[in-house]
Amino acid sequence: MMFRPLFVLVAMLAAQSVSAETLRCTQERLSSNGFSSVSVARSWFPKRFALKIEGKTVLSDYYGKGSVSQGKGRKTAVFKSDAGGQKTAVNIVIIEKTGLYTARLRGQAGFIQTSGAKGRCKRIQ
């Protein structure tokens, strides 16, 4: 009879280890450097977006599906894009302790490096 409580405890711990984390992010600063206008920059870096992180997968209500890696108190989400025939990616680095994030376009040869956007993410789940 001892197996049932032990099984329930193990199942709960396993569920916690793979549970999803949902973040709501709000932009505080946007640089239009490297873009033709602020509205074009905003098309890459929205004022608000949500991220749902589960394991090594991240889903965004703005960017779609991407991958995430973790290490040294940071989470890095990468969303690949094929915009206008140019392969690029948006990288979002989140500092876990403070919730601050920076978002940038991955550099491409022949393109100006963008400063991107900065803001803060809050855990909502």
C-alpha cells in the first residue's frame, strides 16, 4: 500500500519538471537603427508579446514557434524567419532574475546590425 502515495509524489514531481512557463513581455525601448522607419522596426519588435516556454520549445503569440536554451541565469529564445527571401532570426535573451529582455535580429552579412528592443517580462503562470 506504500506504492500509491509514492507513485503520486513521483508523478507530481515529474509534472512540475516539464510544466510550462508563460511570460508576458512589454517593450520599454525600441531602436529603429538599421530600419527604414519606426513602424518597420515595430513590425519586428512588437510593444507586447507572450512566450510559453516548455522544455526546449517556445511559442509566441507574435513570433510563432521557436527554440529556447537556458544557462547562466538567462533564457535565449530564437525565432527563425524567412522574411522577403532573407533568412534571419529574432533572438530574445531574458535575464531570469530581473525579467529584463533584449531582442535583436541575428546579424546577416551586408546588413546593418540592429539594436532591437529592450523591455521586461513577467511570469503569469
